[in-house]
Amino acid sequence: MKHILLFLFCVSATIVSAQFSYLNDVQLESAADYSEYTETVYDCCDYLLLTPFSKKDSERIAATNFIERWVKGAPNSSYKVSENIQSLTDNRTELLGLYFTCIAKELVEGNADNSLQAEEKAITSFLDYCTNPMNKLKLTKEIKELAQLNKAGELNSLSTYYNAKNKTN
């Protein structure tokens, strides 16, 4: 029990003291820059995925912007936002930023063997965050539908979902 309380205290202390505004001035130009800030990306991901969404949270905005820059330019990543992701997020910046957060976490943790596997894991994290009522996000119709499929264990991949959806239209 003491270990759980200590863990919760550490997480809450980290969240309360999160300062990411300085990242607006960080230049990411070389492979060494990206490597140097890998741990920072992980910290940003944790902050963003452990706190409820707020458009007014300047630290959230700074962390999200930094993650997007890191993912788009990281030399060991050739990740591009697919049409499926654009459709899923309905091109809403807060949802797209959240997706970038989920994909960045997968890339940093190295739990995926390829970009498709990273995307599938990121989608699961994305849906979990979006559907948590404490996070106060307005969900798109597709996010609601994908979340139901995911909860039922019927979501194989985002590509499969959109291929099936396009065939029925």
C-alpha cells in the first residue's frame, strides 16, 4: 500500500510541476538533438496522457508542439500522418496532437517492430485517452465507433476499419 501511495505522490508531483514552455525555443536540427531530447519527449507524453485535456493549458500546448516537431523530424522515424489518421481526428488539432503523443510514446519505448505495429498500439492508447470521461474530449463519430470495436476486441487495425468502411459506402 505504501508503494502505491508513493507512486501516486510522485506522479501527481510530476504533473503539478510540469514545465514545458522552454521547449518552444529548443532547436531540433541534428540526430544528436533528437537523441538528446528523447527522454523529454517521454516526459511530455506522460504528462499529456496523464492529465485531462484543456485548451488553456499552455504547458500542454508546448509539450504537444514539441512532440509533433520531434516525431516529424526524428532521423530514426519516417512517420507520416496517414489519411486514416486525418479522417479519425477530423483534422482537429487537439486530437491530432494527442495522436502524435501516442505515436511518440510508442516510438520512444520501442515496443513496436514496425510503423504499422506502432500505429496500432498508438491507436489503442489514443482511444483509451479519448474515451476516458475525465479527459473531457468531444469525440468524433468515428472515434466512438472505433472505441466500441476496440473494447469488443474487434478492431484489427485502422487500415482494416477504413477499408471495410469504404467498401460499404
